[in-house]
Amino acid sequence: MTNVTEIFGSLVFDDRTMEARLPKETYKALQNTMKSGKHLDPSVATVVANAMKDWAIEKGATHFTHWFQPMTGITAEKHDSFISPKAGGKVIMEFSGKELIQGEPDASSFPSGGLRATFEARGYTAWDATSYAFIKDGVLCIPTVFCSYGGEALDQKTALLRSMEAINRQALRVLKLFGNTAVQSVKTTVGPEQEYFLVDKAMYDQRKDLIYTGRTLFGARAPKGQELDDHYFGAIKPRVSAFMKDLNEELWKLGILAKTEHNEVAPAQHEMAPIFSTTNIAADHNQLTMEIMQKVAKRHDLVCLLHEKPFAGVNGSGKHNNWSISTDTGVNLLEPGETPYENAQFLLLLCAVIKAVDEYQDLLRISVASAGNDHRLGANEAPPAIVSMFLGSDLSEILEAIEEDKKYDAKQKDVMRIGVHTLPRFPKDTTDRNRTSPFAFTGNKFEFRMLGSSASISCANTVLNTAVAEELRQFADELEGAADFETSLHDLIKRTIAEHKRIIFNGDGYDDSWVKEAEKRGLYNLKSTPDALAHMMDEKNVTLFSSHNVLTPTELAARHEVRLENYCKVVNIEALTMLDMARKDILPAMSAYSAQLAEDCEKKVALYEDADCSYERETVKNLCALIGAAHRGVRKLEADLLATKSITDMAELADAYKTTILDDMRTLRISVDGMETIASAKAWPYPTYGDLLFGVR
């Protein structure tokens, strides 16, 4: 039986290992860097590198890599061995402080949005000392940031770390106003729940669409889907349970706090949830989790699908980003607290989040935008594309009472003012969760439910951190110069509620009436990635990131270009895959099948003049009609794809893919899926939805 306490963090150069292996002064210097972000002296780095190398070799490692997160959405690594030549044809194992602190991978072959040309290859990785090094597949992995020769951020993590510094600066200013001078740092924390599908590898290998795109581009619905709600929290099948056991052990070795596992709503769908970690570490851990899920699945002859919508007609997969703010003294700033002063502080933080979500709803939508997530947002299992906040009835009533200076409820008769003697205590969480809300308060955190299952959490949290930092900055500017703090605080909270309450919605986000209501309120409804990205370079968004030194206008523009280009490439690959499947497999198979039916009919009539061939004739007739429609669909998709080659503007190209190409793909799918419903199982060239969704037993 696995001893969890023994294996947990066994492959991580964590605080426990550092304290045991480093000299006291080196350990203190490194801790100071990790906690305060101060520069690490090269002499200290050399000692750390040597200890890290010795530890890694003892664990079986022969190589090291700077492990980083480029704008591809996945991680990258280049392995170098510890080997150095020695006289006499021998070698020694070395790892210097310089190699620990900085690497130099090729920067030209990663997405850069024009920041780097192919002939400008130099890029740098720099050690993120706030995230522990670890061993993966016999390689010492050093978490790093990735930047160009000119210093521009080429990765997901640099902006995230900058945003954490921004919210730390502004939150400390606000806390000092409430007399919290003991707090030295404020960090955001995240617990990202990860949804995924498991399918049989043998069936996966027969589906070109799953191999090339991660989702099924064709497929008629199975007779049974998720209608009976019998998979959600159901008994876990032995094969899946074995996968989950192995997954947990691999994650625990890497110090990843895998906590919860269960069946999700759709057949073959599951979820893993970790305990909260500091946001940059949570981002590292989630990237590792997705990679390890896929590796472990293969050991069990399974494939882990992380696409947001791998199957039509059943739930897709999201990644629920549980976000909160905590101090180094162990206080969660989104806890209402035990005293009136803590209540007032909480309400100010709450108002900062409300204002941030309202003013930067477009950025939050952009942060989760992708070609894959466009298929999921607004469907039954996911929030709509409209960003709104759920606070629950109790908290909403409190905010209403503050706004209107009226009594709270039957239990609390005080007039709602923010002064330390009159603000009543209120419960932390007495309201049901709203699964239809994109951004829901759940007691001491916000659950941002719009993220797609394959996405890095870095982008969404960078936006959240920076937007809230901006509102805290504005609040601190106003309150630091106030003659009467309590009156100014009350007026600020009251005004913020009145000006931004439109973003609060506690109802059913799936209801059609909400779309109309949201439009009346002036909220965005950005249904697709191109629609959302059209707002990325709005002046207020450029100003937000640049004013807090999170992203320069150039870096933001590069990310805009990368996101547009990625969208176009993903849809183009899907369209080409559809054409390949239709032309090479589906149309030939169905043509042969219909010809065989016609031949069978002729044979029957030859044997029995009055034979009933209604099945063959009707099926052939319907198949021929669908084959013809599919062929026309193929030709139109080919022609429209060819036409996109002449479009040079990336935004215009994305719009063409969003409308023309995706419409062509939907039309072609209707014909093909229609064929599947009337063809024989033996004649159909691919495993069906029924095979894939119910094939893991």
C-alpha cells in the first residue's frame, strides 16, 4: 500500500529538502528571495545549484532543463546533461549557478506575435525561484520564465508573476488603511478543478479527428447519453479507478495536492480537484497535471481528452478556477471576518472585485477565449459567454442595504453603514451554488467557471490579478487622502455598488431571458473568440496592463496576434481533417455500402420476383441523397478554405473562419452524421459515439 506521507513531494526540491541540504546562510538567502522576490546573489546560486544537482542525481536524474510555458498553451523543455569532460577521457557531473539562473533556448520557433523573427533566434529563460524545482522522467526541471533578447515576455508566466506583484502592492496599501501593518505580502491563491474524458486507446487510434484535433468532428449521438444523470458521482469503473490511483501517486510525488476525484456528468467524463496553492505554483502544477494525466492514461491503454468539447450532445470539459486573496499572516481576505472592521475590509475587497469584473468583463472573456471553448460556452454544462457575478441572496441583500442606507433584514435591524460600531456580522456562505454563473462567490473565494479544460490558468489569473489591483489602487488613492476615513469608506462602497451592480446576477444564466436582460444592462455578449479578441487592444485594456507593468503595449499586441493566429490554425486543421475523413474514408465507404445494397436488392429480385426490397431501395435512396449532399459540402468547404488563402489581415481571416468555414463544417457534419444513422455498423469506418463513450469498462 502506498504511504502518501512518504512519497508526497519526494521528487521536489522543496523547502524541507533545501533546509536539509543547504548551508544555513544559503538557505536563508534563498528563502528571502522566494518570499520577497529579491535578487539572488550568484555565489548563493552556485551553492544551491550544486546541492540541487547532487539531490537530483541521487534520484536518478542525468539531465536538467529550464521548464517554461511559451504561448503555445503547453510547456517546453530542452534537456542538457550534467556531464562535463575531464582529462583522460572521463567525465564529471557538474551544474553551475549560472546554468541554474539562466538558459538560452531558441526563441524564434515559439509563437511570438511578431516579437521575434526567425533569424532573431536568441531568447532567455530565467529561474523562477518562487516555484520549486522537480524531477520528471529522470530530468531535473527548473521552473523558469521565458523572454526575448530584448526582454519582452514570450511566455505565460512572466505576466502572471508581474500581476501578482501588482495586486500585492495595491492590497498592502489598502490593508494599511485598516491598521494591518503586520502584513508583509499579499498573494492570490488558486485551486483549479480539472475536467477530462477517458476513452479506449484502440478506438482513439481509429479516429483521425481525435488524433489531429482532440475532438470528434463527425459523430451521431448514441442512443444513451447523459439523460439519466447516472454517471455523475457514480461508482468509478475499475479501469478508471486504476488510472486515478496511478495519477494521484504521480501527482503526489511532485507535491501536487490532488484531493478530489469523481465521475462527471457526461459518460466517460471525470474530474480532479487540488487543494489551493499560490497562483504561480498552481499554474505550474496544473500544467504538470494535464501532462501527467495524458501519460498515465496511456499506461492503462486509455487516452485522456482535454478538449473543451470532444463530443457533441453531452457536456464538455471546463476548468473551474477557484480564486482568492490571502496574506502572509494566514488571513483569507475574502472571508467576511469576525469583527466589524474585518467586515468593512472584506466589503471593500469585495467591491474591488465587483468593479474589476464589471469594468474588465471583456478581458475576462478574452482570457478564456479559444476555438475549443467556443463550442462549450453557453451550452448546458457551461456558463454563457456573458460575464456576470453571483453573490447569493444574503450578500446581495447586504449590498442593497448599504447602497440604500436601509435596515438589513429581520434579524439585523441596524442601519447599514460601514462604521465600526454599526456594521453587523454576516454569514460567510448560506447560499446555494449557482452552476450557471461564470463568476460565483462561494464563501471565501470566487469560482471563475469559464476556463476551458485545456487552457493554461495563467492568462485568466493574470487578468483577474491585474484588474483587481487597478481597483484597489483607485480605492487606496481615494481613501489615503480622506479626512474622515469611515465616512469616505462608506461613501466609496455605496457608490461602487450603485455604479457596478449591473454585473451581479443571481438567476439562471442558461435562461434565454438573461441574454435580453444582460443586453439591457449593457453587458458584453462576446459569443466567439474573434468577437472577444476584437476588444483586446481597447485603450482601457492597454492602459491597465501597462500602468501596472504587467504587459507593455507591444507585449499585449503580440499576444493578440498569437491568439488570432492560433484560432485560425485550429479551425483550419479541423476543416482539413474533416475533408480528409470525408474524402478518404466516409464517402468511399458509404458509396460502396449503397452499391452493395443495390446489388443485394437485384440478387433478391432475381431469386424471388416478388421479393420486398423496400429496405434496400429506401436506404440506398437516402444514402445517395446524403452522399450527394456531403460531396457538395466537401467541395464548398474546399473552395472556401482556398479563398481564405488570399486574406492577409489576421482579424479578417479569423472572422472568415468563424463564419464561413465553421458554417461549412456544420453543414457537412449534418450530412455525414445522417449517413451514420442508417449505415450498418460494419460499413461505418470509425468507432461511434456509443463505442467511445461507453467503451471503457
